[in-house]
Amino acid sequence: MIDQYVYPELVWVHKLFPNKEDLFKTVARNLYNKGFVNEQYSESLISREIKFPTGLALEDYFVAIPHSDCKNVKKSFVSVVILDKPVIMNKMDDPEIEIPVEYVFFLGMNNDQDHIKFLKEVICIIKNKKLILKMKKAASSEKIISLLSTDSLGGRLLDPA
């Protein structure tokens, strides 16, 4: 299901950003320019991340799943950014701790019901270390989308239940 909301123009591989603020503003500007979000999205995304950090430490890699309020999303999406050099973000379960995030999944759902379903699917993706490592080696947005498809890795990849 999630692969239906991952668009090539919203997937960036091997990108460099000096910090999370620059990453967030750049992605938000891209989303706005492509018609996925409204003008308030960027500010909402950044302020929400300050109040409720989204960084996660998983095994030996670090992921973040930033998102905004549904009211700021015009068209549902998942924007994937694979970084060449980590940006420092705060942990979800312990905001005082900073972690070096290399994999960022920006969630943008325009209704609360989809938001919960998509969050569950993203959790399944980010817990799949084999998939995450393949994403890091991917050379294109198309390859990332292929990896996220429900048929990749020899069968149903995502099982949010």
C-alpha cells in the first residue's frame, strides 16, 4: 500500500545536508512546489519535530519519520531521503539524546485513518535491516521505489498487522 504514495520526485538518494533544519526546509519546499502540501507545512513540520522528535535507533542504524498535521497535506505522500552523511536529530523516546540519522521518511497523510496505517507500514520498513541496507546502496529513486514495492524481496514485504 505505501508504495502507491512514494513518488520518484519525492525520493532522494545520496544527498547531503548540513543539518536537520536545512533538510526539513528543502524537503518542505519541494513538497510545496509539487503541490503535496500547503504553505504552513514547513513551519508545522519543524515545530512538531521540536516538540515530538522522530529519531529512532534501530540495531546499528538510525532513522527518522518526521510528519506534520494532516491539515497541512493536500495529497498523501511518503518522501524518502537517504543521506550520504547523517544529520543530527533527537530520539523519539528520549529527546535529550541526539542520534546520527541517515534514513528519513517524511510522512504526509491528509487524514488521520491513513496516517496510522502508513505509520505502521513505515515501522515495518524501517525494522527490516536487509531492506534498509539495500536502500542505502540504491543509485536511483526508481530503485528505492522498487525496493518498497509489496512484491520486492521475494514476496509480501509489508505486513502491518
